[in-house]
Amino acid sequence: MKKIGIISDTHGFINQQIINTLKDCDEIWHAGDIGFNKKIEQFINQYHVKAVYGNIDGRKIRAIYPKIQKFTCENVKVLMTHIGGYPNNYTKDIEKEIESFKPDLYICGHSHILKIMYDKKYQLIHINPGSAGKEGFHQKRTVVLLSIQNTKIHDIRVVELGPRAKLT
């Protein structure tokens, strides 16, 4: 069994609260718009973060991570990207990836909107963990935790990290 932490849209923001929330995870997956600074670099290296780059990510993050990740965790097939939509509203390129790869779990970020949905058409779980960062229009900063054992995804839960930064 593996404990997974799913995070997105940090935009260069990592604090002790995020680290404390994710520190017991076996794997941390980041769905893009990571941002880059010394704290992010330390976080990536210390926790061996599996990730994709997002639209705000520069060359340093793009040199480390691809646009799309396809992998297996335990016996669950995972497709992860930053921009890709959600059930009944996927981008064309992601829908093609879903049709060919046939993932059990599809993860994306970008919208800063927390979504956990079952896609009946493709028989997969879609997760957008919202945003753990301080920038954007979201009201609450969030991450998603779950466990994977063999072919089962279970114990999915949302952790609220508090309000995003106040606009000035």
C-alpha cells in the first residue's frame, strides 16, 4: 500500500504546513504550476516529487519534468498533466491520451478548482487537487491525500490548508 499526496498550483509557495501535510506520504505528485525557488528546489529533492510542468513554469522546471506523465503506482495506471479538463470536458489531446493509455486515475491542475469525480465513460477517477499556493482566485488552499493498494484507490480525502493570500 502506498500513501499518495497530490498537489498543484503552488506558484513557488511551499510552507511548513504543506510539508507537514505531505511528509508521511510515500509519493508526492504535483500537477504543475510549481514555480521555482530555493524552497521549491529543496522540496523537490527531499521528497522526490513526481510532477508535470504547468503554463507558468520556466525552463528550470521544464528541464526536470514533462508536460504529461504516464506511470503505474501499485497496479493503478495514472495519467497526469497540468491543463487537460475534466469528465465530459477534456481537451482533445488529453482525451486521446485517455483513450490510448486507459488510466484508472487522471490528475490535472490549472483551474485552482478542487474536483474529485468519477468518469463513467472512461471508467476513471479524475482529481484536480485545487491549489496549495497563495496566488489565484480560489478561496481555500487544498491538497488531496489517498491510498493505493494493488488495483484499489481508497481513503481519498481533501485537506484544507486555509485561505489563499489576501489581495492587496
